[in-house]
Amino acid sequence: MSIRSKLTLISLSAFIVIYSIVGGMLSRSNNPLVRAIADPGPYPQLRIFEEVVSHIVKDYVEKPDLEKVRVGALRGLTDSLDPYSAYLLPPQVKEYKAGKEKGDVTGLVVGQYSGFAYIIAVVPGSPAEKAGIRVGDVIEYIDGHATNDLDLYDVRSLLTGDPGTSVELTLINRKSDKIKLVRGTVTPMPAEMRMLESQIGYVKVPILNKGQAASVESVIKDVIRKGAKSVVLDLRGSAGGDVAEGIKVADMFLKSGQIAKSIGRKDKILATFEAKADDDVTDLPVAVIIDRTTAGAAEVIAAAILENKRGEVIGERTLFGMASEQELFPLDDGSALLLTTSRYAAPSGKIFVTDGVMPSVEVKRTDLAEVGTPDDEQENPGEQAPAQPGGAPPNLPNLIAPKPSDDIMLKKAIEVLGAGARTKRRAA
């Protein structure tokens, strides 16, 4: 293929992607060139792109690999959107359609922070926990691939594989250089419960994958049978999961009101999710605990309880919003764009991916302060920040779970419920 032909291919590919960003989602039933003529908006961006490619072809010191240039440009475009959009090469498209990327063989929930792969949650008893990987670990390399050069889809793809195979991780914040993680079966953890002081029922919510809402309902009914007068709902470490499961759990505490909404382009509301009185499980006072490891389905629960004034939310602002939907847009060469087409939001309209959930009672974790939590954290965890000397990522808090005796968030939740009970008795 000639240089001119390659440039044409690059320009056309970039045009399609840029147009999808600034001009609207491309419809497979329409001709994109006809639509481009009707809307000249992307042309300034396209001219800049063509100018850059021209300089690479004419002025770069070596003969450039234009296929790499094209792939890099397309990946750069999707990287600028959100952590969950990606440009997929043909083999990745086949994997995506086969559903391989959805099989959990590590027990890790991974997000992005300052451009690096960041461990948000670890499933108890999973291969990841057995390998010694902890919440708050930062992955620098996966089998030799630098995570700050990869998008989140690539990171998850590299972690996925057949049970029994292994993957080598290099963690930035560990003294040991490398960890061998042997992939294997991950057994979902059920919800847990115990009784605390003052007849408070404690419910630990796991990662809310499909079917887990039933486990949460079971333990809520269990603490009620044991005489609970109020409930602590602990959502720390509940990351990712199925938003529908989060809606079900929120509905257990609400007789009425809006739980969440799905928002598309131009802030169009695609769907709203309302509480159903028949699904109400308890009207006991409730306090919810969240932190930076609360993400996705669990954020739906916290926001619904808070904004419907059903209870207080104690802890820290969530950082890794995962409640969004992606759609695959195939391209002519067998590659595809995986683009976020809708995002979930709280009843107020605050989008979890960008806004997170703010607690009504803020409590900072003492374990973060001990390792030097940055004074000025990034507003958007998906953004790339300048690296520190030595290659270490900046502003990466260590989120090792505190000992029970140091659990100041749980102590505050108990205090809040106790204060609420005293106020209710005085009012009576």
C-alpha cells in the first residue's frame, strides 16, 4: 500500500472517531460521509490530525510505521473520553463478543488512578488474595507491559486467561519486585452480618454481581430476626457489579422515591428506576458506610438512601464510579470502538462516574493519613498526572483495610444511629 493510501486510511479512520465524539454517535444505518457534509464541525480537528500525520511522514527521523500511528491515534482518542471507552483491535473484538473478558479468574477489581492500574477491591479467598495482593496496590507492569501505557480494557484483558495459567505483576508500592498470580476459580462472597452494640445489625455488602441482592436481603432479614433496632450497611470494598443488583438492594430500604436514572447524550434521561413499596424489607433506621473502594452498584445504594433522606452516609467521597453502559461499534477492518453510551446517576442527576457520592458525614480513614494522603487529590481518577521521580505515580493513597479496632467509620456510624435513636425517644 502506498504512503498516500495509508494516509487516506488514517485520515478516514480518525475522521470517523472524531465525528463520533463531537458530532454524535454514528448510526450503522446512515452514511457517515453524507452526515459529515451536513455538519462541518469535525473538519478543524481533522485538518490538525492530517497536519500531524504529514509531519510524521515527511519529517520524522525514521520511516514511521503508519499502522502503529493509526492505532495509537485511535487509542488516544478513546483514552481522552473515559476509562471505559476503548479502541479494540480485531482479536480483542472476537474476545469481547465471545464474552471472555467478563470471566473473573483473579478476584481483582481494577480501576485507573493517575494513569496506572489501581486495585480497588479484592475478592476474599480469590487467587489475588492468595497471592498477597491488597486493596490500594498499584500495578506498574503486567507481564512486562507498563500499565500507564495501557487503557483499562487492555489491563483487564491481560489479567484474564485460563485457570491454572499465571500472570506476573510488578507493584509500585511493594518492596518485593514481582508477584506471580495464578489464575483460578473465583467464588462470589455472600453478604455477611453480625450484631453490634445497642442492637445494631451490621451488614457487609459484597461485590454485587448478578444474584447477590438476594444474599443481602437474606442477611437483612436475619439481623431483624435477631432483634436489630437499626442497621449499618457497609459498602466498602463493594466495587463494580451489576447496577440492577444495586437497585434491588436500595429498594429494600425505600417505600417510595427514585433510586437512580440512566442518562444518555445531551443529558437525555433514558430510564428512571423507582422504589416499589412491595419490595420494602425494613423501615429500621439505617446508616451507610462508603469510601474510595465503593464503586458501581454500591454507589447506587448509597446515593438512593442519602437523597431520599432514608439514612445518613458516613465515610469518604467515592472515586471510581463504574456505573455506565458501553456499546460496541464495529469498523470495516474488523476493529471496533467500545464507547460509553449511557451513565447512571443519582436521583439528583449527579453522575457516579464523574461526581461520585459525597457522604453526609465525612470521616477520613486514619490509615490513609499514616501513609501521607495527598493534600490535593485529583478530581478525576481517570486523568493522567505527572509522574514523580523514579517513575512512581503521584497522589496514590494506600488503601489497606484498617484493623477493626481502628475502624473509625464504623464507630461513627454507630454513633450516628445512637444519636438518632435518642432524638426519636425525646420526640416521643
